[in-house]
Amino acid sequence: MGDGTRAVRAGLPEPVPYEPTLPGPVFAAHFHLPGEPTGPYTYGRDENPTWTHLERALSELEAPGEDGVETLVFPSGMAAISAVLFSQLRAGDTVVLPDDGYQALPLVRAQLEAYGIEVRTAPTAGDAQLDVLDRAGLLWIETPSNPGLDVCDIRRLADAAHARGARVAVDNTLATPLGQRPLALGADFSVASGTKQLTGHGDLLLGYVTGRDSEAMAAVRRWRKIAGAIVGPMEAWLAHRSIATLPLRVDRQNATALAVAEALRDWPEDLGVRYPGLPTDPSHEVASRQMRRHGCVVSFTLPSRARAERFLEALRLVDDATSFGGVRSTAERRGRWGGDAVPEGFIRLSVGVEDAEDLIADVRGALEASVG
């Protein structure tokens, strides 16, 4: 099946006469439970039918046609990230993280170190994490990186990590499973924030972990139970509903993102534009080998903080907001949060589903107005 057909049908239960195609959310703290607690549904912290449908759908997207793959959903991307890291590592272990990844990773690093886990870091670009893999128990990859949009070779890194006895997790948030399938490239875990392009409407928080190693996934499931990091049934239902339009949104946003990147590249000033789909981008060669689509995020840098703030204020079709992947375009001066090693004028632009011509005109107009 193609991506569109798969997304529309992913995770749906077998048809039942006169019942909805996608059953509504199940709100339940407990279930009728005669005899021994053998399930499938016993208590609302452990399992829920609405989660099951969504988890099956995500497994079908992340690893189509593959048996033995399991997905677990979480209430946010950070809950999913934490579940992998803290379920797989113990005091005395070593983990390799990117030093240019999501801005919450420094907080994660501090907590890991507080638990007696050694943390090594290296940039995403150039597969630099290869140089610090010795004796590591887990390699954490983020590709494309957020917000710099660097890309590393997942298969090369995974092969090297496995040769050293390390498991490999890939943050697949920017790519989505329609843009990149980490498990097929050798990763043990594909982890993502479903808050972003996966669900696409900016109205819910969600995370998930997909893996094929039953022992490793059992540890992730146990962590979810211990931490109580569970997604609400309404959020799970909304996420599943949204997946049906994922291919339409991804294709539209990717095409427009490339057009916006080209317009920014051709601007009279050198804006240092980054987008893996641009043939001139430093990441394009690797991205074109392992990615099927290049994402909806474009980054560029204006000369100063003041210029960036004038640019954002002048936009009319783009919201000044954090996060990315939604149907409405957003942009922000990423340095306002701290934690990202980016210039003060660095802009992360998330392209929505507006008409490309209108969006490009808005961006150009804001660039002109920002000159001041």
C-alpha cells in the first residue's frame, strides 16, 4: 500500500456492523475484571483500547509490513524520550547524545549525570558521534537536528554502535515516519513528539516510542507504568484521527518548505539558509539517501536580534510561536529560549499548508520591512 492508503486505514479495528470506523475514545480508570488479571484491559494506567488503536497505527507507519514491532504512546515527546533513556541506562553506563539537539537535552544530561551515568556529546553533522562511541550502552541520534537541520547517516552510526554493543535510538520528530524510517535503517528505537507534524493541528501533546526488541520495549513499558506517563484517551483519539491526513499535509508542507527555502536562498542577503531538501544544503547528500521527504522546517539567520524581531513582527500569515509541524505556519527567534547554540538572529520557520505564493510573499515582505 502507498502512504496515503496506509495512513487512512492504519490501526483501525475490524469492521463491526453499525459501529463507527474509528471507535470513540474510551474513558475508563478500570475495567470489569473477573478472575485473574490477564487482560487485555485491566486498569487505565496500564492499557486502554484507544491507545491500542493508535499504537497499532504508528507501528504500521514506522515499520510497514513488519511483524514484531511495538509502539507505546506517551503524553508528550519528552515523556517518550525520558522513557527510553531512563529505562535503558543504569549507573555506570555511558550514553552518547548530540550536542546540537533539542533544547531540553541539556536538562536530560544533567539528570542522567546525577544518576551516575556518563554522558558524551558530539555534533550531528559529519557523523561525529562515531568518535565517542567506545564503551557506550546507548547512542541517541537526532536527525535532522532541531533546530540546525543537520543530518547524519543513521545506518552508518547504527552499525558502528551495534558493533560496540550499544543500542540506538533516533529522534524522528522532524522527519515523521513518512519522511524517514529509522528501524529500517538499523535503529532499535524510533522516538518522536507527536505534538508536531504527526498530528499537525497544534491542539494536543503526544509522544511515542517504536521498537522491535521485545526485551527493550518491555523495559520502556515498565517505565511508563512506574512513572505513570500515560496519554489521555481524548488526545490519543484525536491523534489517530489526524494521522489520516498526514500524507496530504506532509506532501504539501514539504513542497512549500522547499519553495520557501529557495526564495530565502535567492534573497540578496546571505541568510545562511538551511533545508535538507535544497541541493546546495550541506546535509542534502546524506538526506537524499535516507529520507523520503525532507520536512517542513526551514532555518535562516538574520544579522541581529533586533532585525529578527522586526521580521517576526512584520509577518502576517505566520504566527510567532514555538513548536513546528502545524497546518498554520509558525516562526520564532530560537535564541529566546536559551539552550540552543544558535546566533541571536536565528529563525526557525515551520511551513504550514497555506498557498506557497502567499507564504513566500509574506516572508519577503517581512524581510523588506525588517531592514528598518
